[in-house]
Amino acid sequence: MFIVLLGAPGSGKGTVGKILAENLKIPHISTGDLFRKNLKDKTALGKQADEYINKGELVPDDITIKMLNEEIKNDLEQGAIFDGFPRTENQAEELEKMLLQEGKTVDIAIDIDVPFEEIIERISNRRNCTKCSAIYNILYNPPKDENKCDICGSSLYQREDQKPEIVSNRLEVYKKTSSKLIDYYKTKGVLYPVKAGDRIKKSSDDVAKELQEYLKSFK
Ligand code: AMP
């Protein structure tokens, strides 16, 4: 099964993606995580992407598509959950081509819709593990030990692009690019929209549960 997770930064794609990947036993491929790994390892690709990520802009399509291609080549057998990819219509078309070469297609594109005010609050309280990819919210999902990851014990930090001015730019970019992508998957007949957020009492765990139920009908 090939799943695409759409939704603004901070909408819970990462959390939902991890739960679904574990449940369905398929890889969770987050282009944001791949870029951050390249930045950390100071690779040539990381250096190219750095200026865009730190400004909250999208990394150009050619760099992003090349990175994704490298990641998934020879490994499309089991299916995958794409988190944060595609983010442009061009990327969506490229993904379709990559899958088609293997006789596969995107089965479902999940659009997680959370109000922007809530997203800003969520992201500014978010902390990430410096070692594994665990995510915490210091108000709603704090680590047991202040500033330490429950899973691996490493220290937590706030990403540069989780700071308020960069978050607003990321949301502006999302506003400009998301509707075309949503229309793209609607036209393909695979869009599954979910309204989520604390104010309607639907957490990322609830979203994942709902999706797991829905996905049973695909088996
Ligand atoms: P994320 O963690 O998915 O919000 O991604 C963090 C940052 O990585 C984004 O703000 C972009 O700068 C970059 N990025 C991640 N995925 C993509 C993509 N599919 N296309 C372009 N840039 C991306």
C-alpha cells in the first residue's frame, strides 16, 4: 500500500505516519527527516538544502526528487508512507511516475486539517530528540524527565524552523501550495480528508486509529 500524508507542518503527519507504518509494517519516509539527516551529516545535499529549510521555504523540486529517488530505489515492494512528500504538483507527478515504473500507484492521500492557530501553538511547544526521531509537546505530551527523550534518553531541542517567524513562513508556503495538491489527489479519487485538532478533541492518536479502521477496507 502506498500512502501520502498531506497536511500543514505541525498537523501531526509525523506522529500519524509513525503509528501507521508500525501497524502496516511498511517504511515511513519523511523528506523532512531525510533533509535533517543530510544537514546533520553535512552532506553536499544537506548544504544545498540548508538555506531553504532554515528560511521555511521549500527545497527546489530537483533536489528533493533526487533525494527521494535515491531513498526508495529498489525498495518499493512492501509499500510506503510518504510524509511531507509530495509538496508540489510536480513532485506528485514525479512520484506517480516512480511508482508506475513498478506497476504501483498512490492508494490514498490523507489530508490532515488542523486550524492554523492551533498549529502555531503546537509547533512552538514542540521538542525533538537530538538522537532518535521522537517528538514531544511540552504542554500536552511532555517527556517524563524534563528535556530528556523517554525512548533513548538523549537531550531534546527546538528545531530552528520551529521558531515563530520561520513557522509563519512555512504556513504561508503551505497556504500557497497545498490546494493544488489536494485537488490533484481529489481528481484521482484517492483523497481522504480528516479534520483534527485539540479543539475538536481529535488528537494524532485518534486520527491514526480512524485511519487504521478505514485502511482495513483496502486489504
Ligand atoms: P517537514 O519536517 O516535513 O515540515 O520538512 C521540513 C522542511 O524540509 C520544510 O520546511 C522544507 O524546507 C523541507 N522539505 C521537506 N519535504 C519537502 C518537500 N517534499 N519539498 C520541498 N521541501 C521539503
